[in-house]
Amino acid sequence: MTDDVIDGVIDGVIARWHRYLGGELPGGLDDLLADDVVFYSPVVYTPQRGKPVTKQYLEAASQTLAGGAGGTFRYTKQVLAGNTAVLEFETSLEGRYVNGVDVIRCDADGRIVEFRVMLRPLQGIQAVHEQMGRRLAAGG
Amino acid sequence: MTDDVIDGVIDGVIARWHRYLGGELPGGLDDLLADDVVFYSPVVYTPQRGKPVTKQYLEAASQTLAGGAGGTFRYTKQVLAGNTAVLEFETSLEGRYVNGVDVIRCDADGRIVEFRVMLRPLQGIQAVHEQMGRRLAAGG
């Protein structure tokens, strides 16, 4: 596993990410994340290292941001180059607008080694923070 | 001015953006921004429309994030594709770590039509929010 850029690897990773979100990826996140993946939260400074904790955050985040039945989550931009993808999205949570980016970096084997989330505006971040906190507390 | 993707236009825009930040772009932001550019703040929901207000925000933001003499601002990722660029950066403000992205979209003429900023973590956003507020109040 190296940081060498191999053309097209990130495209395959993002295709698999969308399949994961659609519930259609056999193996799920276990197959998509590198063992030493690092998750960078939109709220907390400290990087979350390793597959188990990253999986926990991504599962909670995708459930939170999807907004349940009738959720308005949609990706609005997809920028892929080298070993990195930036996916911009919009959703709403308890009536509050949330706009964000997933910054995803992969290795040459097509595993995600870095997953970084940023959100705007401030009220949207606070809505996500509250719901994520409840969900992680309930799940863990 | 259209949204058609013309290969390489965004590369030129980002090269000029870096020259602007270095104080080396003749014409400055006036030359770089489309008249109908929209700025999306990391803090506030309401889009800021038009060149004058976008210029005011970008000038305040670049001064705030540069952190003055001895500033630690640096770009850490650059992802360019189609008519869009995402630049990730790190800096610190009053001892608080700030990580962010500039999402920049241009038209076929090489003018910026959309500038979107997102920040993490929460403490970093709050530091930027406070300093930007003081700077914008002082400036106008």
C-alpha cells in the first residue's frame, strides 16, 4: 500500500462508496477502508485512527445525514483527481440546511486511507453534532 | 459566460488565485471574479451574491486565515477537475487549529463564479468567525 497515484483507482473507490450508501456493496465498509484509515470529524480536532472507529463514525454519519425516510440528501459536486476525491453534498436535518464535503483519499489498492468531513453553515454543523452525539452514545 | 467545461481553464484560475494570495496578481480579485460570483460562508447560510461583497469576504478571509506575520497557513491538497477546484488548507488562529477547503468553480472565461468555504473543527470555525466578524465590522 503506497501513496503512488494510479489513474482511475479513486474512480473505482467512489463508485464503491456510492454502492455502500445504496446498501449494495458486498462486504460494506470492511472492504472499502484500509486498516490504518484515519477519520477527521467536522467537529472534533483529534483524528480517529483505524478501521473500527472510522466505520463507527461513517455509519453514524451516513444514517444521520441521510435524514431518514424522505431524506433530502444528495451529492452536488464530485471532483476526482490523483488519489483524492471531494464529494460535496446537501441535506437537511430537523429543518436545518446542511452543506458539506467528504474528502476521500485512497491507496494504490483502492482502499480508503483518509476520510475527512467538513460542514457549513454553523447551524447545520450544530444540528449534525447533536444528532451524531445521540447516535454514537446509543450505539456504543 | 457558460458552465461548459473547458479543459485546463480551472488550472489557470487556481494559478492566478495563488498569485493573488502572494500579492502578485495585477488587477487582483477584480480580474479573477465574475460579476455574478456567489460566496458561500462557512458560518452563514445566506449566499453572498456579486463581486463587491465576495471581494470583501475573500479579502477579510485571506487576511484572517493567513494569521499575520509568522502565519502557518498552507495548502495541503489541490484537487482539480472539470470546472471545479478544491483546495484544502491548514492554519492556526490564536493557537487554535483550523482545517478547511475552498471549493472554487469557474466559467469558460476563467472567472470564478462560485467560492465556497468550509472549516473544521468546531473550535477552529469559532475562532475564524470571531476574527472575521471583527475585521468586517472594522472594514465597513
